[in-house]
Amino acid sequence: MTALVDSHCHLDRLDLAPFDNSFEQLIQKTLESGVEHMLCVCIDTESYPSMLTLVESYPEISISVGVHPNDRERHEPQPSELVALASHPKNLAIGETGLDYFRSEGDLEWQRERFRRHIRAALLCGKPLIIHTRAAREDTIRIMQEEGASRAGGVMHCFTEDWEMASQALDMGFYISFSGIITFNSAKDLREVVKQVPEDRLLIETDAPYLAPVPKRGKPNYPSYVRHVAECMADLRGLSVEEIATITGNNFHRLFHPTA
């Protein structure tokens, strides 16, 4: 069976009801579906300890630490705090972080400052960034350039922007990750971007429990559904699913260096 990597999911936020409310059963079924590794991404530091406890005993799961741009935490972690949290051996990255002007309103300088702190933390600990960007392409690229994000590297996760932004990120050494959105009928322009990203910079993800791909659209998403993303990407690029799995798996290991 083709071995796939889900490079971005939120395992601590999944509905376990279909798995007899058993996280262990969920992971076992996911592995049986052909997914060999998952990166469980943090979106707020308050839930980080419980997320770590949940996945700590599973070598097939790695983690990140960060605060999502839309999250209004009571406490804003400083770079040194993020570095300390990222010191756990399962931790591979800083994020997710970035800018989201679609879901936040008003003066968003707090978002921009948070993003800067995350980039600085990544540079301090030598780990890559997981970047979320929505309706903020100019500021995202500007801050990445100003803070020297290219020295940390990382991934533009769940990419939905145009080729111009992808090119700018690629020029800074970043990878581009695509989610189930590429399977949507409305994603014609995005699928053109999928075709253009260099082979050695491609990643796939689910962003589970969000953004379930066709044919699961509208339902809760799970890491095993990353196969649908791989199938769509394979079709777009004229490759087999096995080739996409190998390419994206190798890219994941090159970027994040998981120990498992």
C-alpha cells in the first residue's frame, strides 16, 4: 500500500465518535489506510500540553508549537517561550503562525507582531515555520522578508493564493502544501498553481478536521483522507499516486527531519 504523509492536521480536535471514541483506534485505522506519518499542528499554547500528552506515545506522530493568527490568547508567548516549548524531541516546527485578514477585523497589528515573534523563535531554535495566510498576501510576504524567514525555511500550509505569491515563497526556500481544497470544483485557479510548483517543494495535507476533500466534502475530515488530495495532485501533474506519495513524503522528511 502507498505510504502517505499528512503534513498538517489537528489530531486533538478530531471527532472520535466513528472510532468508538478511541484515539488509539483512530490512529490504527489511519495507519492501516496507508498514512505513515502525521504532523499534529498546534494552534494555541494553552492546549499544547494536552496535545503533547495525547500523541506522545505514537512514533508516527510529530508536533509543532504556535498560535494561530485568529486565536486571541490571554497570553502572547514570547520567542523564548516558544523556543522552550519547541525543545521537546517530537516537536518539528514553529506554527502554525501567519496572517489572516479574512476572519479578523479592526487594527490587526497584534497579528503582525505575533507573526514576527514566531519567525524570530524559528530562527532561534533552528526549526522551520508553518505559515497560514489568508487575504493578507502582501503583508505576509513583506514580514517574511523583513524578519529573514528564509533563514528558517518552512511551508506555506493549505495554500490557496496565486502563483505570484507561491513564487515569492519559493524564492525564500519555502515549500507549498495543498489540502483538500484542490479537489473542490471552485478551485480551478488553484489547481493551475499545483501544476507549477517544483516537484521538490510539494507537500500534501488534510488540515483535519477541517476542509474535507471531495468525495467527503462537508463532513469531518480525517488524516486518512489525504489520499484524496494525493489522487487529485497525481491527476493534475500526470503522475501516479505512488509517485506523489514518494515525492511529498521525501519532501516532508527533508524539511522537518522527523525521527520516526
